[in-house]
Amino acid sequence: MTASPYPAPGIEAVLESSPDALLVVTEDGTILRVNAATERMFGYTRDELLGRDHRMLLAEGFRSGLQRIFFALRKDADASPAAPHTDTTPSFHPVEAYGLRRDGTEFQGEVACSLLAQDSEDAPVSMAVAVRDTSHRQAADAGLREAMSLLSATLESTADGILVVGGDGRIAGVNNQFISMWGIPRELLATQDDEAVLGFVLDQLVDPGQFVEKVTALYAAPSAESHDVLDFRDGRTFERYSRPQKVADKVVGRVWSFRDVTPARIAQDRITQAMADLAEQAAQLKDLAFKDPLTGLSNRQLFNDHLAAALRGPYGTAVDVLLLDLDDFKEVNDILGHHAGDQMLIEVGRRLRECVRPNDVVARLGGDEFVVLLVGSLDAEAVAKRIVEALRVPLWIDGTMLRPSLSLGLASINEDAVDASELLRRADVAMYAAKTAGKNRYLRFRPEMMKSLVERTALEAGLRVAVDAGQIAVHYQPIVSSRLGVVVKVEALARWERDGETVPPQQFIPAAERSGLIVEIGTEVLLKGCTELKPWLAEDSSRSLAVNVSGVQLQHGDFAELVLAVTESCGVDPRQLVLEVTESVFFDDDCHVIQQLTGLRKAGVRVALDDFGTGYSSLGRLQDLPVDTLKIDQSFTSMIHTGNENLPILSCMVSMAHGLGLTVTAEGVETAAQAEYLMNLDCDSLQGFLFSGPEAEPALAAAIARSAGAFAALRGDRVAGRR
Ligand code: C2E
Ligand code: MG
Ligand code: MG
């Protein structure tokens, strides 16, 4: 190499006089050096530039450009570490950019960068940047620039995220929406490390494999377009469109656009769910319209439809209706509670279904009333019999054993064509007849049964008239004290003489309870009892009058007041009054009955529990009830025949009652053996035909004397027996 004849200017002078702006920028973007052209070009003094961030010199939209170049250069340098300190430092071909002058004006320029050779390994890495003002080309580029800015404005204003990948497979550009949709950190993008960007993208997807597969397939078919959906792990959903990017029919890259369709998908999901819910509700409503919700059996509506269809069926087909009603179901409900009642109804429904063919209709009409429809059955009575037997099988509910029993009425179509309502009415009449005949049975409808229905209606009408006319009389039955051997109490019992015949209370009391007339009858019995027995009661304050009270009366809130008003108006001491109630009155939902009886007891009135041991009585519950006396039902007394039998249930009842401080009266004492047995058990009083039946007031004195006589005879026997 020959030496130059001219003295070479210093490199510093060359740099300073360079027409291009020259800068040295560190990796973090800080300006380390500038030359005079930089000051001229950007309008800043050197001092204003040194140590500042170079991005102040770049127009918006170009500010991250240098850093990207920096990263790319470094990557290249790292890839060829063979000559890290040589002069051949990596450089980047010039790029177009817009500079920003101090006065805020922008100018078009060309930027070329190269990494500066490092003096030592730990010297900071920096980059030389040359900027050339290319405003002179502006006129020619103006159109292009406008088109570009329009394009970039459009890209930025769209809601879609857009990614352009060049023909070399590298990211050529993205819009801001793309970056924010995918949440890609700008620094990551600036590295131009496409692998890292792809990894970041894949990490967010439910099925990254599908994503990669699609991309691979599209690169194999560069001019193909595609549209698919991406599901994100965070629940978002994007639609992905991909089209080739073409320049004059040549594919130069690929444009990917992504649209966040999560809100639309959520709305769609909601609509789908709402439609499914609606369909389910419709099915439930349909079920509700035709099914009994408790037992799952058909309801009345569905039964009626089937019955009507059966009656329209071919002539000669047998159609039988079996209407049934549980006996004393109210007691199960009252005593054991509604839950137990429901369990029993469900079990009855199940048993009914087992007694018939799968296609026969079994419906619950409401309460404890069920109906079975048999079409084309050869022997409806056999089915009725089977039902009655199947229901008698005991069942356990909440630890209590119950034996459901039912009354069933059977009606069938025969020669005289009947319509649905007539058939049901006949079944109802037969069912009522089965109840009257003693329950727990089935009866087939016979025309004579209509007569008893008519009689039942007539009975209620007649009772109404009798009550209004004051024709309800009262008879009194003596009750003897076992200790004193004399009558200390009498029980008032209602009597109805109808056309010279006595109607038994067992018939007219239920009718009175059904019609509500029992309230008037009960008041009448109390009033008559107090009036007629006042003289007898006045003779001895230890005597008392017992009056039966129905649950219907206790339902009336003013019952206690009424009782006390009657005793007061008659001048009878409330302490001489005993009210006999059955256990079932205590099991109505409100505690209203207990309150009324507790109030009356405070006023001195005593309460006896009548017919104890029948129905669903429970010794265990006795201690919670406001009662003073237990009346053992005559069905227990009648178990004593010879007097030598061992009846632990009786001794248990008496000792339990005594243990709770109650006195015990035995009902239905008809024989000396029964009286002896009961006295040996320490029963406090005895009532029954052995002493006297119920008598009208004029005959009561004789009945009382007769009772004492009978007792004395008994005692005589006992004494004689002992001797
Ligand atoms: P109850 O309160 O248990 O009355 C006792 C019933 O047993 C009476 O029947 C009485 O005549 C009958 N009896 C008494 N001693 C004997 C006996 O040694 N052997 C037999 N086999 N029976 C005997 P009655 O008068 O027919 O009354 C039947 C039921 O009607 C009464 O049973 C009571 O529950 C109800 N009743 C009667 N009068 C009234 C009333 O004024 N109001 C209410 N709510 N119910 C009444
Ligand atoms: Mg009684
Ligand atoms: Mg009784």
C-alpha cells in the first residue's frame, strides 16, 4: 500500500464534517456520541442530546425500530462469534424512518446501523447509527407515504389483531391490536425472536398442536386461505383468518388476522343453555300437568282423559273403575306428622302399581284418594281383592309400624251405558258403602247403595232440623270410684231420638263433625249437662260431670271462653267439669288446642284422654299433654274374659299413667271379672254396663244407686272370695 501525498485529516474531523448525522447509541438506547450534522439535522445542541434516549429523535411509529435492529445485529454477532473484535462488525442494511426535529417537524430519512467493535470484552455494546435526510425524495414518495399511512391507520383502527409474516417466515409486521390481544410484551417482539413469540402464543392455547398443524399446512399451500377458531386456556375464543399476501400475483407472505369472538361465543353459549333449560322446563311443566308430584302417579286430569278414551273404545270392552280411600289417614298425618303421611301415600302408590298391569292407569285424585282404571280386565274383583290385601301388609315409617287400610268402591260399565262422571259417582257410592260397612274392604256398586247415600244426606239434613228444634237430648252414665265404691262422676252422652228411634252417636256424631253441627251439639250437651246436674254437683264438691269434646270444637278460638261462660251462667264450679278429648286433637299443626286446654285447666277444668289405646295412641307422648285422666278404651277391657289372663299392656298403661300423675278410668266394664281385674291393677274408676248404662236425668238417681249397689255386690264377692 502506497502512502498518500496529502496529510490525512484526523478521523474526528471527518466525523464532524460528515453530512450525515452520526450517533453512537448503547444497547439501552442512550446516546453516547453525536456529530455536528446531528445537531443541524435535529435542531438540538450536543449537550441536549448526550445521555438522552435516542427515541426523542424518531417520529411516532418508528421509535422501536432502532432497538429491533440492535437486537438483530447482536443475534447475528452471537451467531458468528469467530470474529467478535474484527473490523467486519455486523451491519444492517439501511431502513426508512421518520426523524423528529426539536421544533416538532418530521422529516424522512434513511437509517443505517452497525455494531461498534468493542475495545474489550466488558466494554458496553453500542451501535453506530448514520442518518441521512432524504426529504429530497419526499415529493416522489408522497403518494406512497400517504398510501402507507392510510394503510397503517386502517390496520390500527381495526378491531382485529393482524400479523404479517414475510416470505422468509419471519414476522414482518403486527398492529397494536394484535399485541394487546395476545398480550405479547413489546420487548419480546422487539427481539425479533419469532420462536419465542410463537412459544408465547402457543402457551395460551388449549390445543397448541392444532395451531401448529394449521400453520404448517398453510405454508405447504402458500396461496390457500383458511378460517378456524382458537380456544384459549383462559376461556377466550378467537377466530383466525389467514390469506396469502400477494404482490403482482406473487405470494410474498401471509396475513393472519385474529378476532376476539369471546363475547359472541358467551352469548351463543347462553342462548344454547337457555334453550336447553327451556326445553327441560317444558318437559317438567308437562309432567306437572299430568303427574301427581308426590307419588309420581297420574293425576286427575290424566285419569279423566284415559277414562274418556276407554269409554270411547270398542263396544264390549270391559272398563272398571276402582276408587279407594285410605281409612283413618288423617290420624297418621295428625299423629305422626305430614312427613310420615307423605311416606305412606308414596308407599301406597307403589303398592297399587304393583297390583296392576303396566298399562293400567293408577292415579292419585288428591289427599288419600286414589283411583285405578282397568281396561279389558277379565276379573276386576280379583284386582280389587289383591289391592286390599297388598295394602294391609305393615310398613315402617320413622320407626313406627303402620298397617294401611283402605275402603274401595268398584264400578264397571255394563249394559246401561254410563258416562265417565256417572261411573266415578258409582265407584264413590260403593266406596262410601265399604267405609260404612266397616272399612278395610272393597265393595262392588249395587243400585241399592244409592239409597244409603241418599240416607246419609237425609241424616245430615235431619240432624240440622233436630239441632234447631232442640231435640238433642243428653243421657248420663255413672262412673264409680274404686276406692270409695260410689258414683263420683257422670259422663254426658248426646242422644238423638228421630221419629221414635234412637240414632246411635257413632252415626250422627261423625255427620255432625262433617257438617260442623258438632259445635252447636257440643254446646247444647254442656249447657244441658250443667243445668240438669247442677243440684247433684252442688251436693258434693268432689263430684264431677264429664263432657265429650270433638276436635272440631277445639278448632274454634273461643272454645275455652265459651266453656267458662256456660259453667258460670249455670253456677257450676269449673273444677267439677271434665272435658273428654281423644288423642288426635293434639296433633293438629298449631299449638292452639294445647293453649285452649291449658287455659281451661288453669281455671280448674280437668281433661281426660278418651278411648286411649285405639288409633295411633302412644304412651310415650302422654307426658307432654295437658291431661289429668286416662280413659282406657273398652276394647282393652273386653280382653279380660276370665280375669285370670295376663295382660301386660293393661298393667303397663295403668302404671305409666300413675307414674305421670294421671288418674285412670276403665271404660266398658261389663263383668265382675273385668271390674276385679281392673281394681287389682289399681284402676281409679270404672264405667260400664256392669254398673249402669247411660240414663236420662230423671232416671239418673236410680242409676247412681244401682251403680253403688253393683259395686257393693262386687265388694261382697271380694270379701266372700277372700274368706
Ligand atoms: P265414649 O265417649 O267413649 O263414650 C262411651 C261409650 O261407650 C258410650 O257410647 C256408652 O254408651 C258406651 N258404653 C258405656 N259402657 C259400656 C259398656 O259397658 N259396654 C259397651 N259396649 N259400651 C258401653 P255412646 O253413647 O253410643 O257414644 C259413643 C261415642 O260417641 C262416645 O264414646 C263419644 O265418643 C261419642 N259421643 C257421644 N256423645 C257425644 C257428645 O256429646 N259429643 C261428642 N263430641 N261425642 C259424643
Ligand atoms: Mg267419652
Ligand atoms: Mg271412650
